[in-house]
Amino acid sequence: MLGFVSTSPVFWIILTSLLGFKIYLKLRTGMCKSTKRMDGKTVIVTGANTGIGKETARDLARRGAKVILACRNLKEANKARVDIVASTGNNMVEVRHLDLSSLGSVRRFANNIINTETRLDVLINNAGAAGFKNKMTADNLQLGMQVNHFGPFLLTCLLLGLLKKSAPSRIVMLSSWLHKTAKFDLYNLNFEKWFDTLQVYSCSKLANILTANELSRKLKGTGVTANSAHPGTVLTDVWRRVPKLLKILFFSIARFFFKNAVEGAQTSIYLAVSEEVTGVSGKYFENCKESKMSIEAMDEKLAEKLWEKSEVMVGLKTEDIHF
């Protein structure tokens, strides 16, 4: 059998094709080439205890920034902090508790930041997850939509005052190419009419782009920019809730084709530091360059309506609005 495989033209054609495709993917992967320092800057990275968030935080810490790791799992976050400090020599890495599935936690985190920090130069809404079951949170919001959209939406709104005070400043929303597959329904944001776990993820990622685009319009002239990014298909803990059997098959293939966390962090880093995007707002990026978003993502009316509904659903108060 082994002899047949080693001499079979079909085997070598398949192997060569796979290796060629892998090389193509590597060459296509964009890397942030900016050498800009971030000394004196303060950055928040949500979900920074692992994967893309951790590598984003590590890079920004290496550039001299004060980096706040906003995480739900404090044990893992503190491990990440120790690792980042050891690898960068930057002691200005802090852990703060943030659970995006609780609006109360989001408010407590934001209040803590406002009361302890004099500036906020970059907010990277990195945290997110896929594979959620159809479950409602204590805030009466669908769990996946709250973690991926409603929580980051509220957090960003609450921190806008500090971002404006620190201008020029930047907001980065992590999205996904899967936003292009979303069957978006403004009147089913809690997925009460019908539920599909993949659609929860796709719709939340479209909501991220719509939010960033609406922010870019609302913040015009303030010095605060808002952009969204697709990190690429990355092998990270975002897939941890996928069923076990599917996960085994998925990870076996993914290890060969997907980006690693360092590669996946590059576009976030690029949008946080690069002088090439100074003043650029309301755009969607992939592989450290502007990319094409879906037609729905460019719909200004849809973005405006989503913003209005999100304000109501998260209980945004008059004093929370900083436009």
C-alpha cells in the first residue's frame, strides 16, 4: 500500500496541490510592517487572555503601550499577563474583569476605566465566540448576540467620552468574512422567531461592521476613528463551543490551512498603530489592507436602525451618550 502511494501520480498531484495552496495562503497573509512606538498610549483589548487578543496585546505591549487585558476568565488572563510581561519587558500590562454576557459587568468595567484612566487611545473589541446554544442571558438577550454585539456596543458607547478626550484615538471592531452570509433581521436580533447557531455568529459579525460604520459617521470631526477587521480564518478558542466530534475533524484540517494567532492578530495591530490609516474611518480591512464588505454592511439606513434598536436593548441612558 505504501509503495503504491509513493509511486501514484494522483497522490503526488494532491500533495503538491495542497502544499501549493498552503504557500499561497502564507503569501497572501498580510503582516503589519509599521514600527510605530506606542509609548504613553493606553490600549484596551477585550478577550486578551488567549488567541488573537493575546497576540495583539503582546505586540502593543512590545511597542511600549499600557495594555489593559479585559477578560472574563481572570485566571487565564493573569497567566497571559505574566507571559506578555516576560516576553516584552513591559510591566504596564494590567488585567481587568469584563464579562460581555453581563451588561452590569460591562458598566462596572467601563466605570472602572473612566475612574482610573486619564486617556484611552485604542479600544480593540476583539472578544467573541461561536457555537453558542440558544440561550438567553439575565439581560434578556440572546447569548451569542450579547457577547459578540450588544456587549461590545455598550462598552464602546460608555468609553466614547474618554476616547474623544484622548483624540486622535481609534476603535477596532473584530468582524469576520462570515458577515457576508448573514440573514439579518432587525426584528429577530434575539433569534426568537428562528434560531441557527451559525447565523447568530454571522449576524453578530455583520452587526459589528454596521456599528463601526455608524460610529464613523457619528464621530466625524472628533478625531476618533472606527474600523472593522476580518482577522482571517484563525485556529483559536473562538471555536471552543463547537460539538466535540465536529471539533476533532475541524481542527485536524484547520491546523494545516488556518492562520495561527500571531498571523490573525496582524490586521488588528495594523488598525491600532499604522500611520497609513490615520484619519481613515468606516472601512473594513483584511490582511492589513482595505477589503470589500457586503452590500448589507454598507447600508446606512440599516446601520442607523440597528444602532437605535441596540440603544434600547442594552438600556443606554441619556448620560451614556457622548456625541
